Amino acid sequence: MRFSDLEKKVIIVVGVILALLMPITVRVFGQVIPTEFILALIVVYLAYIIALLVRSEEKIEEDFEILEKEINGTGVEIITSNELKCIKDRLEENTGDVCFFNIPLGRIRTEEGFDDVLRPALENPHTKNIVFLLNRSVEDIWREYVRPRIDSVKHDKNVAIRWLTEENA
């Protein structure tokens, strides 16, 4: 069972509210329901929240491993956000298209991050197209920081952006 981000946030908020209301709950219901029982319920609920989060992380890792197996030998390479600093050489040698899927724009909105990640792709004469697949939550960063930097670099690339929604993510 997979929960959407909104469902996860609701579950976590309810858990935090319960934890914050614990002293009041114990004081009000402590006379009727044993305090140990109330505390046990809250601890079980918090454990449930932690288990949900761990399970969702494990599912993401499983999905990533499946994707890596499916694209093996196709010439497509997955580069994680931790490897972004090392991507410059690969983009300078690229021949073909570059697709940035949910790239963390916070890392490339600075001049240094832009020079390490995007400038090599823009200046590479063998790169044909650059496509960004991004979540709408980063639209402001894209519009204010990243797009103006892309437009300031002289290039002949087709730079496209596709906004992801729940249906096409």
C-alpha cells in the first residue's frame, strides 16, 4: 500500500498533534482510562508513522533498482542528486539528449551549481536537446533563477520543460 504525499503529511500531523496533546489527554482521561494505556496508544501510533515512512523509502529504493535493471545497456544513465558535482565531465562528452528528471533546482540556481551541471550541457555541441521533468513545486525557482541563467548562455539547444502532475509522475 502506497500513500500519497498528502496522506503521509496528514498522518504525521495527526501524530504530532496527538503527541502535543498528550499531557492534556492524560490529565482529562487519566481518571477514566489508565494513563499507561493512553501512552501506549500514542507510542504505537508514532511507531506506525515511522514504519510507514521507512516502508515508503524502501519502495522508492526498489523502484530505483528496477529502473536501473530496465535501462541497463540502453545508453541511458541514472545520476543521483549526490553525483551532481561529478556530472560535468559526462555532460561535456554527451552525444544526444539530456533529460533532467526532478533535478534539485536549489543546487543549480547558484552560479557555481549552474556552471557544474547545466552549462556543460548547453555548451556541448553534440548535445541536441535538454529536457527538464519537474514538479510544479519548484516552478518559482525555475522561473526566477534557472531559466534566466539558461537564457543568458549562448546555445542552440532546444530546452524544454514538462511539469509533472500526479497522473504523469
